[in-house]
Amino acid sequence: MLVVQKFGGSSVADAERVFNVARVVTDKYSEGNDVIVVVSAQGDTTDELIEKAREINPDASRREMDMLLSSGEQISIALLAMAIEKLGFPVISLLGWQAGFQTNSVYSAARIKRIQTERIQNELDKKNIVVVAGFQGINRFGDVTTLGRGGSDTSAVALAAALHADICQIYTDVDGVYTADPRKVKNAFKLDEITYDEMLELATLGAQVLNNRSVEMAKKYNVEIEVLSSLKRVPGTMVKEAAKMEKMLIKSVAKDTNVARIMIVGVPDEPGVAFQIFSRVAKAHINVDIILQSVGRDGTKDITFTVAADKGAEAVETLREYIERVGAQNISYDTGVAKISIVGAGMETHEGVAARMFEVLGDAGINIQMISTSEIKVSVLIDEAQADRAVQVVHAAFFEDSLAL
Ligand code: ASP
Ligand code: MG
């Protein structure tokens, strides 16, 4: 088998962790596999490098930022290769450009265009373990680029796709994807499998297990990902296409407190108003999530929508001039809200899932302010103070109650 393994910054944070990773890697190799390892910068290195840059020049060009940030991964690959050498295995470390990662020239948010795999293939043929710097590549001018924060996941999935690896194992500090946050919900359990689409929904909900772009790429090239822990040697969660899976109605209950609710009261109830509002928000590059518009009365209506918490003030400012011009009563925002979502491909074919969620929230005395649904997700906006309890009662209804749908 050809296996791509990726280890995040916390997995290689210090010498002991580096040796732990070296053992995981060499065990895989000893089983007779070809192994490519992608690593991130140690611990908080990337953040520290950003801080160093700020001290020198807060307006540094993105090209120089990439030159700086790519150095974090260079340290990791060399140290890991040294640890693997020490364990007595053949190994070679490669920077992104040596591994053939060609990207466009959007410094600090570069996209991989192709991977020239000859060098890696050669090293694998020589039976080397190949350790590759994640998060980086080279553009057509021969300059180093980086893929954006958290980009090493994407490096790993891209390599797995380009080399038709049998599996891409992504090691993190959690040991898989859970039915809810196990620190908050005592009966939460680890899922054996989850679909790409479900994983994407969870990632946008702030469950920081896998980088979004890496999941999109895995879906596009049908790369099977296993999410697992580098410390606990237990099977993780497989992320893959739906077809092969047992049907579970829902997979996970998620909480997102990074939400601001914008309320606009008393805009004219006439055509074009929603366009005027949301085109302004879009122009300011603010992502809108849930939208609610009231029924018109006395010639006016109310529009409420949500954005990321740190965009609340900006969204209000962006709209203030328009709101005043059309004589609306008021615009305000509130960050004391949370979005609770249930995610699962299984709900597509089951009616009553949303109703069940609303029922248990109602029974728990939790008021729903806004609702949005998609084929595989139901989200409600509630008071932030009730968020943890909401997750607990919803989780209980779908995963702990044998009478649940
Ligand atoms: N070291 C980079 C970062 O922290 C890339 C990664 O960790 O995936 O963003
Ligand atoms: Mg990192």
C-alpha cells in the first residue's frame, strides 16, 4: 500500500513528540507500506513567525511572509527525518518545491496547480520514507508560496490524489470525529465514518478537525481520509463517499458561537430591498449565513441575518447609510447568540428530523430565534447562554434515546 500520513503542529511540538511520530511512521513502513509523511510547523511556530514579522514590518509583503512562514515546516521535516534516521530507517526530507508542488502566485493563499511527482516517486522506489514540508509550494517564477493557514492538510490530500495513495491518514490532537464535543457531552461517541459533505458542513460550523479545502479536494479526487490521534493508537474516523456507508440519520450535533445577528427593523416592503442590503454586504466581503425576512405590515418589513461574530460591527456600518436613506427604523447587532446544528446525510430521506430537534429544544425551554435547513443540515439560532444545554438535549434525543426517530 501507499500511505500518506500528515502530522499537525502539536504532533511534532517537541523532541519527544517528534520521536513518537517517527515511531508511528516507521511502524507503518515496517508493515511493508510505502510511506509519505507531510508535516506542519512545530507547535505555535507559525504564529510566532507572524509575530516576529510584525515586530519588523506589520505591512510586510506577502512574498516575504511566505518566505518566512515556510521556514517553520523546513524545521519540522529535518527534525523528523533525523529522528527516523536515528531509529535506523531510510528517509529523506523534501521542501515543497523539491516534492514538486507547483502553485499559482497568490502568496499566502496559493492554490496547488499540479504536483510533479517524479522526485517523490524516485525516492519511494529507493525505499525511502519521504518526509514532505506541508503548506508550501513554488510558483512559476521560482518563488516560495504558502497555501494559507492550516494548509498542510491540503498538501497531504493533494499528494494522496496525485500519487493515487490508498489512504491519507491525518493525525491531529483529537482521535476522530465525534457525535458532539466530547468535552461537553458525556455520551458523545466517535464515528467510524462520515461523508465528505457531512465533514464539510461540520468544518464550516467551526469543528476544526480538517481544513475545509482539504476535504473539498478529497471529495473531488475521491481520496479516503482517516482522522486519528498521533498519541492514542486506536482507529479514527474515515471520511469518504456516502455510497459505502451504513445509514445513520444524523452524524453530529455542533455548536458555533462565532455568530453575530444583524437586525434591521422597518425597511420598506418593496421589491429590490433585499438585493440592496445583501449586495452591499457581499461587496464588503462579509459572508452571510442565515437570513430571515418578516411578513410585511403597514408597508414595512424586518430583515435579520447572521454573519461571523467579528463581522457584526462592520456589517452594520456597511449598511448604515442605506438604512438611513430608506428611512428604516433601526439597525443593530448582537453577538450573544449561538448556532446549533445537526448534520447528517441520512436526514435527506427522513421527514420529521427538524421537528424532533425543535421539539426537544421547546421541551427544554430554549427559544429558537432563526432556523435554516439544507438537505443534510438543520441549524437554529438561540441564546448563547443556552448553547451547551441545547447541544446536550439534542444529542440525547438523537443518539441516546432509543425511541428517537
Ligand atoms: N503551519 C501552518 C499553519 O499553522 C500550516 C498548517 O499547520 O497546516 O497554518
Ligand atoms: Mg500549524
